[in-house]
Amino acid sequence: MRKNGVILIVLLLLSASAEAQCAMCRAVLESGESQEVAKSVNNGIKYLMLFPYLLIGGLGYFIYRKYRHS
């Protein structure tokens, strides 16, 4: 029971730091007068999201090809 409490506290502390990062990004985007900063952040998000989808898609294609030829 004590182990579950420690895990819960650690998870709550980690989530607080994650929320702080989102607030910082929002503050930077809201304070900028030009749209170039917002466009750059959006492009960075798209770039970071591209690779997980490519990896999962490639893995799915590999599994599909493996079972199709068996």
C-alpha cells in the first residue's frame, strides 16, 4: 500500500512540471506580436509528430507484408 502512495506522489509531481512547460509555450506565443513565432512553433510540432507516425506506419507495413506472404 505504501508503494502505491509513493508512485502516486511521484506521478503527481511529474505532471505538474509537464503543465508548466505548456504554460510557458502559451505565454511565449501570446506575448509575441508577429505570427512568425507561432508559425515556427507549429512547424516544430508537426516535425516532431511526423517521425512517430512514420515509425508506426513502417512497422505496420512490415507486419502486413510478413503475414501476407506467410
